[in-house]
Amino acid sequence: MNESSRTINEKSLNSSYIDNNVNTSTAQISFSGIEYLKSEASEYDYYVQARIKRETIVKQLISDIERIENQAKNRLLALKHQDKFIWWMDNQDPEKQLSDIQVRLAILSGMDKQIDVDVIYTPQLIKQVSETGSDILVRIVNSKNDLKSSDFLASKLAKHGVMTTKKRSKKVTHALTLTSEYRQDKIGEAFISTKLTQLKLINSQGKLIANNELISTANSLTSYKLSKEGAERHFSAQIDELGLWQAMGF
């Protein structure tokens, strides 16, 4: 991009719409301020020659970087007033934001012009998300009826990068409590077990962060024991189906 204006998208008009996007190897950027110089129609296609001024490109790229940086700054400030777990969940994409900045800086650097743009908050956000995630420790509190369910939840949380424990510790930031009630019935030859499980996530200040109830059920022609085991499996299947965060009540 060394000319004062740039011809782009010579074949990017697809019969009914104009595509203002410029594709790079890692991102797609939409530019405004495009001038359409001429157009030509064929039987099946419609071609447009367009250009965009260097100053327009520079202004928009810098504006994009500043917008991403402001978003990162606001996210960092939000941590002071927001629960760690919720904040960490809401900020899982800072690497993508940094990648978007790097693409724009690469374009600017190729325009033979010294551009002074500060990128401070997005790298800080990446570091803070990593540190906050490492600080989260969830204590799982369960009864004997919920041993399998609690182990399954611990496994799911670990896959999302959340550490868990069943012991009391000063390092615990949140408690995930499982409270279950079993109901059993027999209809004909079928032994039916229904498990009502209340999930509550509470932070160290005693604030309720997430809350949900899951109802799982199963039947067996042999015994209540087998139907109860089936209800446990149904509980696990529901979490897989809903996704961990929705199952927990987020």
C-alpha cells in the first residue's frame, strides 16, 4: 500500500451487494470511505473498480486499534467490581483481540509511514485473564449421594481450566454445592428413580454466582439400584447436552 490511493476489489461485487472487506492471512477488515470509479456488467457478473485513500486507511486502522484498546481497558477496570469467576468467563478472547491489533499494525507498517500507536491494555488483559484463571479454586461440596456427579463436574471444570478441590482451604475462591433428592416409584414392572439436583456456586464473600436445578431420571426392570445408577448417568448426559456453564446456571 505505497500509493496515495489504492485500487481494490476489482471483482468483489457479487450481483447484489458490494463487499467492502479486505482479507488478510489472519483477519478480515471492512473499510469505509471507498470510492467506486467505474463498473462493468456482464451477463452473469458485475464488476466494480474501487479505491480508498491512504489517509482513510490509516485513520480507520488507528481507530480500530484504539477501540480494541479501550475495550481492553474497560474490561480490566471491570475486574474491580465483578466476581472473578464471572469476569474470567466473560474474557476468554483477549488473544483474538491482540491478533486483530497485530494485523492492523502490520498493514500500517507496510505503508511507509511512521505511525505512533500505543498498545498497552490488550497485553495486560491477556496476562490478567491468565492470572485470574489460575487464582480460581472451586471447592465442590456434596453428599454421599452425589459422589459420581461431583467427580463428573470436577472433570468438566478441569477441562475448562478451572481447578477444584473437596477440601477446605484458604485458597478456595468459590464453593459449588450439590444438593440432591431421590424419588422412587414403581410402575408395572419398572423401577423408576428421579434425581433432583440443586447446583449453587457461591463466592468467598457469600454471594450467589450461579444457581440451577437439574432433573434426571431412569428406569430399570431389575431394581431401584440400577435405575438410580441410570439417573446418575442421565445427570452427566444433561451436562454434556446443555454445556457446563448453562447446566450450572450461568
